[in-house]
Amino acid sequence: MTAATRPVALARRRLPALLVLAVVVLAGCGRAEGVADTRRALEGAGYQEVDIDLRARRGIGVARVEAAPGGPPADRGAEVVWDRLPVRFDQLIVALGDAATPFSYEELAGRFGPRDPSLDGKQVDEQVVRSGLHLMLLLSAGALLSVGLVVVTGLAVVRATKRARASG
């Protein structure tokens, strides 16, 4: 292998790892996109400084929406989440500043009617676990790529040093 073909061979060996990393990143983007869409819908409804948090506590899936005070009432935020958030939750908490209003799933169904079944495909606990696993896989893949890059660079330096000693 000549010095000119070495970078091409190295790039070909890295391509599968880069493709795996891209797939992992894109897999996590779909769920995050649904939460981001819900946040944008809440902002479109008049809420500011919106944050959405999904957690499982004591076996109960909790979706928490936080926004700055002074926007529409909590009921309106609950309706937006009911119509948009692509995760099944047992309880929704809408916190506007220091005032937090809890809503049960059953209460929301009574107020706003049946929820689109496609939104309930994932539970909050599944969402949290999968997000954590995707992050762990992403960080692990990044660490492996970093270690591989260090090893390849180290080997290249050692080979270059040996060649320099042999020729000089």
C-alpha cells in the first residue's frame, strides 16, 4: 500500500462505523421530533419558555410541561399536549411559573374526548428507557471511534518513526 492509497483504505474501514453512528442518531431523532413538535404547538398557542419532560415515577408515566407564567390557562396547554404528544402518559402536569395543575389521563379523555390511538403507541417509561439507551449507544459509538482514531494515529506515528530511522 502506498502513501497515496492509505487514506482511501482508512476511509473505507471507517465507513461502516460512521453509518452505524448515523443510524443510531437518526433513530433517536424521531421521538425527539414529536416532543419538539408538541413544544412548537404550545408556543404557537401562546406559551413562552416551554419545556417538556417525560418521566416514569413509581410505575406511573408523567409528562410535565413547564412554561412561563402569563400565557393561556393550563387547560389549553393540556389540550395541546393531548392532541400532539406522541407518548402515552398516565398523568400530565402543566406548570405555569409556580402554579402546577395535574391532569389524569382519564380526566383529559373526559374533557377532550378520545385520544388519537397513534399517539399512545409508546409509554413514557419506554420512551425514557429508549432515549437513555440511544444516548448510551451514541456515546459508546463515539468513544469507540475516538479510541480507534487514537490507535490508528499512534500506529501511523510509530511506522513513520521506524521508516525514518531505517532510511536515515
